[in-house]
Amino acid sequence: MLNIMVTSSWLTSELTGAMAPFGITPAQYNVLRILRGSHPRKLTCTDISRRLLDRTPDVTRLLNRLERSRLIHRARADHDRRVVEVGITGEGLALLERVDPVVADVQARIARHLSPEEHRQLSAFLERLRTDQVA
């Protein structure tokens, strides 16, 4: 388990370094990818929170930073003014187009020592660790 935790930290550090020149963090990148996947449909903060890879309690703070950078926009829902809907902007989509190849290169570099079969095995082992776990 220690090896998994160390590897997770190392992977996060590698991705953080790759994304730093673009002014975003891995958590912000994750939010942008989630919103791109639903685009043009908007998502609520709860929808985004459920889909995040890293369960952060402070989704609002993440969204504030992305909105200040004009990568997302938020608005009250027409159907219920209590609900805030979030969408990705054109600037957010353009940023992802620039960041995605860099992230893909990092992932390829990190995984270059594993064969396709080893990738499948590693993924299967990690999924088995998470199966039937109580949160």
C-alpha cells in the first residue's frame, strides 16, 4: 500500500509540473475535462463533485479560480434559482486543446516501461483493490 501511495504522489507531482506552465492544477484540469465531457450541457456543483477523481470538499474554491480565469461560467438555473449551473467557456475548451497533448506525453513517458498486457494487469489489480470497499 505504501508503494501505491508513493506512486500516487509521484504521478500527481509529474502532472502538476506539466500543467503549471498553463496556470492550472490537476484538480482544475479534472473539472475542465468533466465540463468538456458534458458540453454544451451545464452541470451543477454536485454533479461535478461526484465525478471528480480526487474527492475535494472545496469544489466552490476550485470553481472560483476557474471562473476568475474565464475558463468556466456559472449562472443560476432558470428552472430553480437556488441551483447554480456550471459550463466550460471557449477559453476553457481552447486551454484543454493545448494541455491535453502535454498530459498525454507525460502519461506515455511514465508508462513507457510497461507492455500493453502489463497496463491491463496493473489496472485490473488496482480495480480489485477498490472493489467492495466501504468508504
